[in-house]
Amino acid sequence: MWNIKVQASKDGGDDGEDNINEERKKGTPTKVAWYFPVITRLQRMFANKKEAKLLRWHDEGRNKDTMLRHPADCAQRRYIDNTYGWFGDDPRNIRFALSTDRMNPYGNMSTSHSTWPVLLSIMDPPPWFCNKRKYIMLSMLVSGPKQPGDRIDVFLRPLVDDLQLLWKGVSVRDAIANDRFTLHAMLMTTISDNPAHRNLSGQRKRKGQGCSHCLSETCSLWLRNSNKFAYMGHRRWLPRNHPY
């Protein structure tokens, strides 16, 4: 695995940057990754009174009952807020959901090109705003002739660095309070299909292990005539008094 910062330090010195530029001029890159900083966009959002108010909606405008209408209503989020009380006490703190999958921007099914957008969804605005383009931030684009696979974490390094910085805290101006505060953010969940989930979690794909949680304990059987796997044993998850 190639670490960007370690490699940069090895090539460091007065001519380290020149060495990197020399390498860039030769051949075709295996992968190209574009990173679009997240922190500056959050700072611009809080500089707008309308946006700053919407980012507080989960605490100030939400109907707090037993109904599940918003990610803030789920038990997992309440557990996180209780575990990290300092994070849940400030309604201006941000929760992200990360999603990624392969897409082809050219509108064909060619396998000679692979593009992986990495999206960060802000989960704090009202439900009718959560899926708006403004609150789904394109943080990275990874493109190349082949998909990154389980090495996608190498390309996610700039994003992970920013998320770690946001967890520690970043100074942001709040247009509503007209002062500066320390903004914290966390990656609360990921949204992806099963193959992309395996890549994000660093799991290697093995035959018959279709469940990313059960792994080697997955109950599967290879059907020779059908040339596919059959996954069984679903009834073990049902309660004992279930009719099935």
C-alpha cells in the first residue's frame, strides 16, 4: 500500500518536488483522484443565516416524538450523542453519511473506464432538504481504467485527514450568533451496495461469503447446475415463536 505522506517525505528535500514533477511527465497515470475540500464549504454554509438555520433544524425545528421521520430520530444517533455528550450538546455540529459507487459519466457500459465519486451527505437539515444537491457534497472523484477495489482507502486519505480535523474542531463563523465557534463533524454512516461496502471496509471478496457481517460463517451452497451460490439459513434470525 502506498502512503502519500510517507512517499512525499522520502522524496523530500530541496529537489523533492522536482522529482515528483518529473515522474508526472512520464506515462499515463494508473489512477487520477480529484479532491474537493469539505471544510471551506461548511464555513460558507454557516456564513449564510438561512443555511445556518437549516443546519440547526434537527434540534430546533424537529418534532421530537416517538415517530421515525428523520435520521435524528433513530436510536443509533441518540446513542452516539449520549456517548459523546460534548458533540451532541451543540446543535451546530455536523453528521455526515458517505456513499460511493462506480459510475460511467459517458453514458455507455464500457469497461475501459471507471469513475468513483465519493459523496458526503449532511444529515442535519430537514428531510425535504437532505437530498438536495446543495447538501450532498462531491468530495472526491477517482478515475482510471480500473476500479480502485479494496485499495480505495489510499485515495480517501485527503478526505480522512479533513474528517479527523473536523472531529477535533475547526473555527467557523456563525452568521446567526454573529460570532465564531468550534465546529465538529463526524462520519456517522456509509451508504453503498454490497461490493462497494466491501471495498470501503477493506474486506476481500471470497466465494460464498455474500454477507459482509457473517463472512466465513455465511451459510451458502454452490449450485453446480445453476452456476451460482444459494444463501440459506435465513430462519435462524427469526424468533422461535415465528410461524416460519
